[in-house]
Amino acid sequence: MWIREEGPDDVDAIHDLVRKAFAAYPGEGKLESRTVDTLRADHALAVSLVADIDGRIAGHVAFSPARPSRDGDRWYVLGPIAVDPADQGHGIGAALVRAGLRILEEREANGCVVLGDPAYYARFGFRPDPLLTLPAAPDGAFQALRFTDAGSAGEVVLHAAFGHHEYD
């Protein structure tokens, strides 16, 4: 498996992968794939990584800018993350997350937020952060990973592509 930045030839495969990975969820992956497509079209994919297995895209993770209302520079949101159902349970998602977080740290990000399963994201250091909020997020599902001691706080604003649905 090779974790690499997405390239122009990966766009259709990423779209199809995201649809397939979320097919069993409400919306059948249309919302998640539209989110990735919109972020890309708006040049808001700060980090977009794929897991390439012998030329086949088996996984994808997106990171886009997020902005806490106070001292909110250099923050990002993780998501969506998608792994082909046939490849789930083999560490592909975790490898994508770790690689993306490493890139954000190298770029001197202040931190990253995620809306998802606390049990899954805790392994990467994400924790509920009482200083950062996301309106309407389910209890415990909105978490943050701080890379610096920046005083970032308040309501976190995400790209408009996230405005019409929630994700796991």
C-alpha cells in the first residue's frame, strides 16, 4: 500500500470510492462524495490522500480548513474518510489519518478537528475539547487534536460543503 497525495487522474476513482464506502448510510454516499467534490472545486482540500494498492484506490481522506472563532488560524477538519468496503479492517483508514496528521504538523498547523466516533478517533489523540464547539454536533462526537498551545477557542466554522449533513 502506498499513501500519496491525490492526482488529477484519481478524481473519478475517489468519487466512486466515497460513494461505495458510504453506500449503506443515509444518502447512499451522495452527500459525502459531493462534499469532497465541492471542497476540491473550491480549492479547499488542504490535504487529500489516497491509499493506492497496485494502482487501485482503496482509501481516501480529506482535510480542509476549519476556523475557531477566536485565534483560529491554521486549523483543519478531518473528513470525510472512506475505505473500500472490501478493504476495511486492514488499517488503511488509520494509515491515511496518521499520514494526513503528520503533514498538518509539518505545515505547522495549530490543530485538527473531527466529527466522528470518539472510540475510533481517540487512538490518534483526538479528545473532546471544551474550548471548541460545533453547533448541533452529537455529544462527544466533535473532537480536537491540538498540535500547539495556541489559544484557539469558540465555535468552529467549516467549509460550506459541510453545512447540510453530518458524518461519521
